[in-house]
Amino acid sequence: MDFKHNENQIALYSETGELLAEITFPYVDETTVDINHTFVDSSLRGQGIAGKLMQELVEELKKRELKAVPTCSYAQMWFEKHVEYEDLIK
């Protein structure tokens, strides 16, 4: 899967450029982002795409030395299940 990493978004696009999945995380301050939105197109649901987006995001947070405030309900649930990443939560 070829995710595109932008400043405050990780996304998956179709070959025609249609947005198929994304996670957005705008800055709250210089060292903190708000994980505020997770989207997966209905054609991809049930394939673990949202979890893959979260994995991409935690690697991005580590690389950029950022902390996160998950306000998206999916992100909150994901972090509850993956306590090994609790150090990334502010």
C-alpha cells in the first residue's frame, strides 16, 4: 500500500487520484498534533486500512518527535488497544 505522507495528513489515493483513506492530524502546538479524523472509503472497509493508517502515523510521530492528542474516536480506540504507544500520547 502506497500511503502519501503530507504535513498533517497521511492518505491513500486511487490510480485516478480519488481519496480512498486518510488520517488528519493538525498541529496543536509545536510538538503536539490532534488526531482528529480517520476516513476509509466503503470499498476498502474491513481490510484493516484504518489500522495501517495508524501504524503509519505512529512511525511519523516518532520520526518527527511529536506527541498526539487523539480526538477522533477511532484513534482513541486504537491507542487504548495498543498501549505500547502510550508514550506518544500527550
